Amino acid sequence: MFLVNRRDLGVFALGAASVLALAGCGSSAASKSSTSEGKGGNTLVMAAVPAENSTDLKASYGAVIKLLEKETGKKIIFQTATNYAAVIEGQRSGKIQIAGYGPFSYVQAKSSGVKTTPVAAGVETKGARPGYKSYGIVKTGSPIKDLKGFAGKKVCFVDPNSTSGYLYPRAGLMEAGVDVEKGITPVMAGGHDASVLAVKSGQCEAGFAYDTMVDKQLVEKGQIKKGEITTVWKSPVIPGSPVAVSDDLDADLKQKIATAFQTMANVDYLKAHGFCSGSAKCEVDDAGDWGFVKVDDSDYDGVRKVCDVTKDEQCVKS
């Protein structure tokens, strides 16, 4: 499968193999329950999903893992999940204690009864608030000037479970009076980069992708030229992808994890306290963030509102 944008995607269709790929690691801590981990166990399991630009995911989280081990006194077992559904099911079953979600997948996890609390989300720069936007885009020179102009057109989305590549765009089109069921020809591009490039090539007359893919990433890679793509719509701010901690952990351990993410898991602290060594780049995750800042459940009410508007089936899957 393609690698996904960790900031964004919700839940992919789940097969048993994806859960086994995450949790079936022999004698690792993944085989233990979160109750035993939180009440005297020596290990915690942390899981995340690769991003589009990910190379070595465990290495990207290496400094944060060292920090968490020091602050909690536990061994952190890091596992890469094949999709967010595996993370949801792993945390539901008690095999994952620290989970990296997308905003949509976090809301889906909570609505399906997973007992977890968001404690932090990544930000690209110090002092920023976690969040990003979905862009509605066309090739520069297109007669389409707004979302109303998407009617009757071939429109690229990312994936039916993408927050900024499908869910928010669907709400935007509906609010613009476009019939999202019969009034457009949807194309699922499979990635934010693919959606933008399909618009560039003319495979789609319009499309959607998250902001930095359009404004920065593809330009820096030389895959599009600055000014080649025009943004005709911007969504409300979408909350950042949360790190969520299992509610089955004891309160003191949960607080230690939350405090570590909220006040220490940033490149400034990690460099100053020796968690990043040598000439390697100091990283907190695979998204190029400066660090993490505090979030809480109410920050994701905007996603819930969009679910209410769209009535999308992905919002109610359990």
C-alpha cells in the first residue's frame, strides 16, 4: 500500500492480518494487556503509521522514545502499523498504550468506544498551534473559481477515509450546493501528492489535498512549479493528529507520558538534554515537526461537526 500522511488519514478497511502485523510480535510487550503494563509492567507499546515521506519510522521517533523511557521508567516497544485501523484495534484490545492517530481516526476510535485520551499533537514550528487545512485546487488558468465550479467535473479526492482529502472537502462541496453523490465524478487518487499531480496533468479537472502538500512539499521536490496550481477553496482549520494514551494506564503514569509530550518532546529540549546526539538530524516524529503541544478531546469537535454535516459512513464505522 502507499504510505499515508500521518497528519491526515482516518481509518482504512481493516483485515485481521493488519492487526496481527502490529500486535503479533512473539514475546514482545504487545502481547500483554494495558492493565498489566500500567500497574507494574516494565514495558509500554507505542504505535504509529508511516507518513508519505517516512524512511525509518522508528529512528524518527528515537529521541522521543528515549525521553519517554527516562520519564516513565518503562521500556518502550515501538511498532509500525500498516494502517490506522490496526492502531484503533490495538488500543481497543489493550495491546497499544501510546497511539498516534489522524484527527478523523481519533474521532472514530472514540465514537466506537476506545478508551483513550489525546495528550499532544505535533507542530511544525515553535509557538504554533496544531492544525492544517484542506485545499480545493485547479490547474492555473482553469475557468473554475470556487467549489460551485466543481459541479459536473472529474474531481480528485485522496481516500474515502482522509480527513483533508475527503471528509472536509465533502462537507465543503455540500455547503456550496454541489451534489456529492451524483453531481461530480469522484476519483480516489490514493495520496495527497497523487491528487495534486492528477490535477496538474489534467486527469482531474479539480481536486483536494492538504495545504503543505500544495504550498511546499511538491514545489520543493520539483514536481510542480510555484503558481502552477491555484487554490480556490480553503477549509476551516483541521485539528492536528493526536498522540493518545490508553485510559487503562494508572493516573500517575498517564500524567508522566502527557507531561513528557507536552513540555519536553520538542527539538529544543531534546538537543539541550542529550537525547539527540551525533550529526544526525534531531527529530520528534516522521513529519518534520518542531515538537508536540497539548491538545484535548474538545479540539476535535470540528471533525465531529463535519461528520454531522456529511453523514459519511466512515464517521460511524466501529
